[in-house]
Amino acid sequence: MKRPLLLILLLFVVINTKAQLASWDFFGQNGVTTSTATTSDPGLATVPILSRGAGAASSPGANSFRTVGFQNNGIALTNTDYFQVSLTAAAAKKISLTTIDAKFAGTATYYATPGVTSQFAYSLDGTNFTLIGSPTTATSLTLATISLSGISALQNVDENTTVTLRYYASGQTGTGGWGFNSASAGTIGFAIGGTVTNNVGATPTLSTTPTSIDFGTQQVNTTSAENTFVLSSANLNGSNVNLTTTAPFAISKTSGGTFGTALTYTAAEITGSNTVYAKFTPTSAGTLNGSVNISGGGSAVSPTVSLTGIGQAGVITTDKTSLIFGNQVSGTNSTAQTYNLSATGLTNDVNVTTTAPFAVSKDNITFSTAISYTIAELATSKTVYVRFSPTAVGAFTEDVLNVSTGAGTKTISLTGTGTTPPAVPTHVVISEVYGGGGNTGAIYKNDFIELYNPGSTAVNLAGWSVQYTSAAGTGTWAKTDLTGSIPAKGFFLIQALAGAGGTTNLPTPDVIGTLALSGTTGKVILSNSNVALTGANPSSAAVVDKVGFGPTATGFEGAPTPVISNTTSIERKASATSTAASLAVGGAEEFEGNGRDTDNNLADFVVTTVPNPQNSSVIEPTGANHVVISEIYGGGGNSGSVYKNDYIELYNPTSVAVDLTNWSVQYASATGTSWQVTALSGSIAPKSFYLIQQAAGSGGTTNLPTPDKAGNIAMAGAAGKVLLANVVAAQSGMKPTGSQIIDFVGFGATANAFEGSGPTTAPSNTNSVERKASATSDATSMSVGGTEEFSGNGYDSDDNTADFVSRIATPQNSTFTEPASTSGPFLVVTPKNLAFSNQAINTVSTAKTY
């Protein structure tokens, strides 16, 4: 009986002895993050290491590789609670996996009846996993051996592929501990069975990634940037690997190296993964195809990389690559910059596009974000105008793209910075200084100092003074005390000492003094006190404005102005870009006032070619410095109305056209907070109107003049709110604010938002509310035959109550210009009426003048 028993025992040992690729004895381990195999087959490239998924963090457990991260949510490849191990055959080896065995330990509640569900998965790329067999559920702490022999993917795996195994578990609780366990020293808690064999007669292989390269469009007779592909190899027989291609393509082993149509890699150079570089140099136009053909190394398969590219014969040329606009006040348009665009060999039109706040134009009049040139137009070089129109503060960087199919793209980079609009000076400024009066060659007999009030209210000058000293003077300043007041947007002329020469008297001065100014250089101060100042450069609170003229002046703001002469004066600018020409008679800024003040004399003044003294009878400008809402009518189509449609009218009181692209007019009810939008387009000419037709009613007898833009907003006839914005986005709130709001009008007594002290008077079904031409405008002066019938609608004190009158609706479109002349010469009469009172018949009255 003993011999059969011995035979049975021997058979038992043979059956349970398995070849192991790797095994783990966890005895003595506790809370480890990873665990290196206790034994591993030397035929593996590295000793396998057991690791964890993100959801299976390590947890304490004696003699275990354990986690409390296993859940009770079933088995799924998307779960992150798993254990993982990878195996790779050593060089010239291959592995076959046969079994998986494991022993467990865990929290009793976790493997309580019906037990823990376990399942393994495998992957050959570390990313895509396949579950092995079916999940098993058991309360046993010993896993039934899992056979892998029937999985062909896990047999004869060579050194170029790594096998990754994952273990998933799902128990009876969501927090219980569970993992591999070795109850005693020498006990294997986890083992992977299998064999390692020599990789005899492995098949030589060559492959590429990618298998095709598209070079896109390339100018004829130029070379593309390098493109690459990876040449992968395995089990080669030691012979050379050859690569060939044909022009216009070329290849190289190194970046920036020598390119040709053939390459050879020796056995020593083939590393298993070699980067190959390719270039494209077309010599003709059209689509060109080729390939890189690869052979050698004993590979039965000769892979190819297909190549394609388009030779481009057309050429777009620009004379600049960038335009720098610098600082531009937000809400204003820059002076256009230009570049020359030319092309040869075109087969399609050239499209020129950019992105706001930049815009392009063919004629420097109409600007947009896209224009195009035909092939015929580009038979000769064209000038492209680019403008910067920031609507917000900050730096802007965009491009102008010049694109034509078959000729590629030429890019012009654009930069500019939107800046905060300078605060309009709230104080009276020194606007002109002339010291050559009565000198040799002088026109005027007297020196003079001129003041300007850029504010919206008159300023009382009683108790004020203008004071003067020489360029290097340091003692007490000479002064002329002032009286009276300077009107809003008005001038004030102080006559100084007369010389022996000159031919012309000054206009009637507002104050006469005896200051003797230098004809070339000196210092002038406007003081709100009549106490004489002392020192080279006084800077007390009494100093309202200060001008040093001539480079030797030792008192000034910022830096002194240039020197003047017997025939020139220094005159304050109207804007940042003012010049002597723009401020002169007939210039674009002749009637724009002299209110530019950055506290830098050199930047704020120009030297005039002819002095231009102006007294308090002159008001400049008479209108706003921006496009305004000039008329609102909401009674269109109502009972008793003349016109069938509501309308909004705009007026441009400035001397330049304004592009309205991407602007809008918006309407809200008298107490509303949501705004309806009509987007605008085109431009509004200087001193001209722009008519926006709105919804029609069922009444009315007359169509509006041809509108410049048509919307469909139904406006109230008696009260509401209208805004003009340099954006098309609908505004929100009772009274939207921000730099995007160009003008705002609340009309009618119930409007809860407005500019200034209150809304306009109420319009009606027959009357509109119309902006004044001047501070004294009324319905009579602006009516047909009135003194201001053709004076425009540019008065804007930012007070709706004061700026509008109610009168018969009078819509005007862009065919109207008021006043008709914008550059002079002008005929002006003051006053506009003469009252002679009673006069006896057949007698002659005392003469009156104008």
C-alpha cells in the first residue's frame, strides 16, 4: 500500500508545479505603493513591478499588497481601482503566459457572502485592455487558477511588445480593504505562470509612421520646412536598409543635413526607431506626388511613405511686414497707414482681411475688415490703407492677411494700444501768444495774449490776471488784470504793448494791458489771482496755466515751445494731431477751438504761419466733437401723423467722415432695461446727417426721405430712450455706460435715464425732439426761414433738457450738409437782426451796424 501512496504524492507535486515568469512573496510588506517581484525569469527584460491605478491607493495591511479603494460597483475597464503589472521579453526572447494564481486577505465585510468578484484584463499597448474570461465571485481567499494558454495574443510575445495585466475587484462594501496576501514567509501571494523561449527565426520587419506626408502649398523654386517620419525596424538580418525618392522631394538622416534622393542605413545605424527628414522643392506649379521607397534588412515587406505637395506659381508681394500704430485714444480713429500690394501669376482674386479694431480700405474713405482685389486690379501695384480704431483701453495685436488661392498668403502684423481719452480741460487755457506786434515785418501793431475756455460754462475772470517775464526772468512778473468773463467754447483777447511798426489793429480786445512781450522767447502765466508772481517758474495754486515759448524759457509745462518771430505766434492745438495747416484758415480744424492740454507746451502748441487773434465774440467749435443723435420721432404712423415711420437721425458736427461700421442705434422704453438694436453701416460725412428708418404704423401720409439704414424698432411717441454706440452688442440696464456709448438721449417726461439734468420735452405724433444748433436755438430759429435753418444740429452740453427743442418733424438723410461749407471762406453776420424802433416819416434814422 505504501508504493501507490508515494506515486499519488509524486503525481500531486508534478501537477501543482508550474513554470513561473514572476512571483511575489508579500510577507513583511505593509502599506507599500509598489512591490517588486520576489522571483522573475531571467528571460524577462526587467524584473516586473506590481503597481496601482489611481483609485487603488495603498492602505495598511500586514503581509499584503492592499487597498481600500476597491469598490462594490462591478467590473469595468473604465474603473481606476486596479492592480497592474507589465512583462517584456528580453532581447531575442519571447514569452508565453499560461496561468495566474493569487491569494487574498481583506476585511470580512468586503468578502462576505456572496463574496468578492474578481477579473483580470490584458493589454499589448498599455492603453487598450481586454477582459480575460468571465468575472468570478467567491468568498474563498484563494483564487482559482486562471488559464491564459488559450489566449493567442499572450503566446510567443517578442521583445518589441509589452504585456500588461490588470486585476479588478468588486466586493460587498465600498470601503473595505482587499488585496494580495502571503500569510507566512515563503508563501506566494501572486504568481504569473509561463515560459520564455529563444526568438529564433523572428521575421525581419520595416514600417513607418506616418505613412504619408502632405507639404501643402509651396512657392515654386523655394524649399519647404522639414517634415519627418519614423522608420521602425525589428529582427533585421544585418544588411543595409535603402531609402529612395524622386525630385521635387528629398530626404536626409539629420535635420539641417544634406538632402538627396537616396539614403542608406547600415546595420549599425538602424536603431529600431530612426527619424527621417523630408523636404519639398517644387519647380513647377500644380499638385506634385511622390514617395519614399524603403527596402533591405531582410524585410519581406518594403514600406513606402507617400508624398504630396502643391507648387505655387503666383506671388503676392507687400513692401512692409508690419504696421505699428502706437497709442490711439479709445473711441477714435487713427490716421491710416499704408502698404503697397502687388502680385504676379495670379489665378484668383486677392482677399485682404483683418480683425477689429483694425480695418482696411482701398480708398482711405470706406473701411471694413475685408476687401478684395481682382486680377485685373492688381495688374498694377495698389495702396492698401489700414486704420486702428480701438474701442477699449489696452494693447491690440492682429494681422492683415493677403490671400489668393494658388499664390499663398502674405501677412502684415499690426499692433496698437488703445488709451484712455484725455480729460477735456476744465480750466481756461492760454491759447495763443504773440510778441512781435509793431516790430519790423509784423502784421499786427500790438503784442497779444489769447485765452480759450474749452468748458461748457462761462468763467468769470474778475480778479484774475495774465503775467509775463522774460525767458530767464527770476524776479517779479509784470501783469495785466482781467475783468469780465470768457464764454463757453469762447476766446478772450488781451491786447499788450504796441510797437512802431505793423499795419493792422487787433480785433477789439476784451482787456487792454501794457505788457511788452519778447518777439522770440519768454514766459506767460494765467493766474486766478491779481497778485504778482515771483521766481523763474512759479507753481502755486494760483497758476491756472503756464506757457514757456522759445527754447531758452526757464518756466514751462513739460518743455517749452519752439521760438517765434515777428510774423509768427504759438497757438494751442485743437487735437493731438493738429498742425499749423489744419488750424489755419481753410484747414480741417479752423473752427475746432484750441483746447488741447497735456501739460506739455512743446506737444500742445504749434508755430503759426500767420497770428490769429480772437476775442470773446468767437465761439469754437459750435458743435460737439463726435457724432450725435440729432432728432428722434416716435409718432410715425400714429393718428394725425404726417410720416408713416418712426425714425432716428444722426448728425456729424466734426470736420472728418466717421465710419459707422459695427456701430448701432438702440432703443428702450422710458423705464426699460432691455435694448433693441439697429446695426449701422457705411459712413457719415462731415457736417452731414444719417437717417435711420424704424417701424411703420397704420397711419401717416408721407414716406420718409430715402433712409441710410432701415430698422424695425417700434418706438413710443411720447417718451423713451435712445443711445448711439460704437458696438452692435445689445446694451443692458436702465442707463448703459462706458466708452462704447457715443451719445444718449432720454426723451419725454417719464424717461428715467438721460444726460444732464433731465430728459427732453415730450415729442408727439406731429413733433419730434431736435438737437439745437447753438445754446440759444429755439423752434423758431431752427424752422424754415429761421436764422439757424441751415446751421446743423451739433450743440451738445451733455444735458438733454438744454440741448433739444420740440418742433415739426424734419427728417434729413445723408444728402444734406449743414452748414453747406466746412472749410471756408465764410460770410458771418453779427448780429442777425437790426431793430430801428420808431422813426418819423421822411427822416433818416441813426445808422446801425452789423
